[in-house]
Amino acid sequence: MALTTRPRTISRYGTAAGTGTLAALLLVAVCGSPMYVGWVRHTDPNGAGGWFLRLLAWPAWRLHADDPAQGVLATDLRAILLVILAGALLYLLPAAQVARVQGSASQFFSGWAAYTLAAGFTALLAALLGPGGSLLAAFQATGTGVAYGFFAGWIIGLASLGGRA
């Protein structure tokens, strides 16, 4: 009886959704950190670079709440929801279409679109579930979230570009 070994096919790269979710987590962790938010206040808001750097700080999170009535969860709701929804949408949206065309621009645009949708839904839900949430405030916050997702989503699209479906 001969012993045979099966060759394993292990990809050197992760899935497109996994690498995109990791990039979203890193983007929120770095650009939403209190240190980055404190630094970005010193940039020029009237220039394109300063505006973009300030926009990257949109899902800001804190380790402690300034208002004890709010609690840490209420202040960090945007950052938590953004990572969770981005991961869920990255897994749900592109799976069928990028399975056919691996490593294509389709992965890039799917990752970008998933992050834009995640940021819009995050802004809507965080405004509704947060303290003093009204429908008008939720609609206005959604516009800001979608702008953030559109201008920062290309980073997630690039991260998900090389992964397998």
C-alpha cells in the first residue's frame, strides 16, 4: 500500500473580504485614534490635504467618555459599527461577482462600494441610536458618512484587490 500525500493549495493571500476588513479595522484604529484626532486639528481645513486628513478622522473613538451619562459605547458607536458593517458587507457584496473574475478591478470597486455603504449605514444607525437622535440629524450624518466612505473607501478597495474571493 503506497502512501500518497495530497498537495495542499494554500494561497499566500487572504480573502478579499478578510484583507478589506483588516484594512478597515486599521484605518479606523489609526485615523480615529485620539492621538490622530488631536494632531489633525492643527491642519488647514481650507486646503484639500487638511480637509482629507480631517475627513479620515470621522469614525473617532475614545477610551473614556467625557459625559458619564453617555458611556463609552455611545461615543464609540460609529467606530464599532463601521468595522462590523464593513466586514459584513465586504463578505456579502462581492462574493458572487468576483468569484468569476479574480484579481480584477471588480474587487477594487466592490471593496470601495462596500465601505461606502458601510459608512453611510453606520452614520445613519449611530445618529439614530445615539443620544438625542432625530431623523433630520440621522439624514445629515448619513451624508457625512457617505462622503467619508467615498473618499476613504479606495483604501479598502486596494486592500481587497489582491485577495481571493
